[in-house]
Amino acid sequence: MTDAHHPRAGSAEAQEVSARAESYLADLRDWLTIPSISADPAHGDDLVRSARWLATALRRDGWPEARIWDDGSARPAVHAVWPGDGPTVLIYGHHDVAPIHDVQGWSHPPFEPALRDGALIARGAVAKGLLTSVRLALAAHLAVTGRTRPAATLVLLAEGAGAAGSEHLERLVGAHRAELDCQLLLMFAPPPSTAEPTLLGEFGVPAHGGLPVLDGAASAPGNVTQQDEQLSTSLLLHNAVRLAGLLGGPRRNPAGTDLLDHGSAA
């Protein structure tokens, strides 16, 4: 799956991402069957299931710490830390999804993921796909470099109310500021997101802009409806290759930048 969409398609990072792609995409499809709709109280148990699913997957990947933060709002977040050899990078995403307003407008049931023309169709494909690309990128980074820990200290926050606005995030940061303190921010949430200004304002750190935006509507094949949420799998892998290169430093990243330089300047 190393094609022209990937930076340095023949690079070691791209090869490692490609080798692991099938397994991580299967994981993503399993996760997408959980209707973690934060705006509907009837799906409170599904949000808990989604958070547990992600925490378990991160521990399986090797993250030394992955736990669920439950503030009593029935919108649990997942917080994970993997200490590394450089500055602390906060990776933000969310595992909750937006409600379905017109299920009849979908070409597939929203929580029965389908792959069509290289696009994964399901509610939450973009938000959960972004977090899957982080998991895949880190696996590739460790494999290519031979490290047992990442080059930067990684802190992952997967919010349980990211699709609902910033109020929940503000309370979450207020309660856990020390555990989220960082020197650089990476956003892995679909646009538009109110989380970035909230986090930048709270921590006063730069946001790295070297990653492509995954927007489910931007590359919709012509034979899906406007209601379908879909994600190009090649773009997901592109993101994973790019992040693995950023972690590996400027010699491994085609843009010539790395997270360590950005973090040190913060």
C-alpha cells in the first residue's frame, strides 16, 4: 500500500506502515462498530465501551500507561503516556462520534463499516481513523529505529466529548493540567475542532502543522451519498508515514523537520 499518496513511498517508514496496515485497519473497523455518540445519553454505555476498547488497544501496542478518565459526565476520555527521550508532545483526538440525523441517507448502516473504492465508510471513520494512524505511526517508528521507546515523550488524550464542543475539554484540562503539560501540540481531530484554541491557550505551546488534514467529505467517491462519512485509507496511511518520519527526525522526514527541534524551541 505504498503509493504516490505517501511521502517517500519507498522509505522504511512507508514499508513498515504498509506491512502493518491490514492489522490496524481491521482494528479500526472493529472499533467503528461501537456507536459512541456523545450527544445522546442513551449511548453512555457505548462511550464507555469505546474508551475501554482504545485503552486496551494502546496497552497491547506497548504504551506503559493507558487509563480512562471518567469525570462523571458519562463521556470518558482516554489518557496514555509513553515516556521517550525528548520533549513532551501532546497528541489530541476524540473517540466519540456525532449523532446520525438521517440514517436513510447512508448507503451503508453507519455502524457497519464498509470498504468501497479505497474509502472506509462508517460514522466516526475520520476521528477514530486519525487515532488509528497514531498507533500505526508509532509502531512503524519503533520498528524502523530499533527503539523500545519513542524519540519524544508522547501524551495521548482521546476525549469523549470532542464532537460536542469545548466545554467538556476545559473541565478536563482543569482537572488534569499537570498530566497534560507539554511542549508541542499535535491535533488528530477532524475539522472543525474547538479543541485546538482551547489547548493552545491553556498550555501556550506551538502546534505542529506538518500533518495533512483528514476530512471525510473532501475525497468522497462519486458513488457515496452526502450523508456517508468516509475516510480514504491511503490518506490514513499517509498520515501514519508522515508522523513516523517526524518522530524519526529530519533525516527520516521528507519535510526536513522533526518533533524534537519544535519541542526544544517551545
